[in-house]
Amino acid sequence: MTETIKLHESWRAPLADQFAAPHMQALKSFLQAEKAAGKRIFPKGSEYFRALDLTPLDQVKVVILGQDPYHGEGQAHGLCFSVQPGVRTPPSLVNIYKEMEADLGIPRANHGFLEHWAQQGVLLLNSVLTVEMARAASHQGKGWELFTDAVIRLVAQKEEPVVFLLWGAYAQRKAAFVDQSRHLVIKSAHPSPLSAHNGFLGSRPFSKANAFLEETGRGAIDWALPPGPAGQRALSL
């Protein structure tokens, strides 16, 4: 997989052992076989590590964890919860926008493209970085989880304090080892429509994250997203 890796240099050396590890070599063979069989894999290969390309290790301020990429046509582009420009905003992200509006007064964006967050130090990391079209969770257990565990450990080892926004039981289990004496861990229900009313809505994660970042001298995140092209609309629930 190393010959096609596209990620920021700050990650390359710390993750070198991962890329050489048997689980990543097996994952590479699996993905090649899936493509050879004519299966469509999302996101495209150049965007597998998009989260690590946009957010350098030394600039990570916030970590948001997802499970695996969206499996619909044209949605996934390597950042959890984010979709490509022109794609309808998914329901979980609509709830994230609702909470952001209630928490910070930021009007809901008319699109679901979150690169503005990633460029400011918000690591939008899925646990599994690929998926087969129309088959949710199809690449779980193939090796990605070991790789993304290593990514989280690298962030957790940073001297600078980081905010971990852990939405749902899956994310909370994955980052259970994070030292809460140095980092801020904010836990709540997942923003999915199935669970958002059980503790995500009303949790005020964005203001809490910014308050911590300002207190520790790291600087707040500008959560307001630049407007997308005219005519785009967020999906209403």
C-alpha cells in the first residue's frame, strides 16, 4: 500500500511500521482482489487517508471518530461524517448541525463538506477507511481498525492537549485508553436519528471543545462552514 499512500509527511514516519505490518499487507491484497472482482470501493484510493493528509499530526486539536465511510454513490471522500460537495447532507450530519446551531448559534450549512474543519486541526477519522458500494460495514475486520488504533494512540501521546469528541458506544470503546488527565474527552450518544435524542442533542460539545482549547492556549475552532454552491440544501428531518 505504500506506493499509493497520500498523506501529510507528519504522519508518514510515525506510521511507517504500520504500513509495513502484516495486517496492512493483507488489507492491500484484499482491496486489490475486491477491485479485480469488479466491486466498487469508496472512497477512491487517493482519498483513503484524506483525514491524515488534511490534518497534520502536530496540528491536531480535536478528534471526531466515525465507523466506516458512507457507501452511497459520490458520498465518501475520506473524512468521517462529511460528504462531497453537491451531495445531500446525511441525517447524522443534519443532527450535528442542529446541535451546533443550538450550542453556538451557527446557522446550519447548506452542504455536508467538512474540509474547513479538517484544515483547522479537526481529525475526522473513520475506524475503517474503505467500504464496498451499498454494503455498510463490509470492510470491518480486514485490518483498518488496527491502523486507526495506531493513529489514535499517536494523537493521545501528544504533549499538547486534544479534545476527543466520542459520539456513540463504538467511538467510546475505540478511544477508551485516552488519558483524560491531559486531554478532554466528551462523550455522548451518536448523532444518528436513532439515538440523537438520547443525549447527543443538548450535549453542547462544540462550545465545550472551544472553551478547553482556549483555556489551554491552542485556539478555538471556527465551526462555521463556508457556504456551498447556491441551490444546495441540507436534508431536513
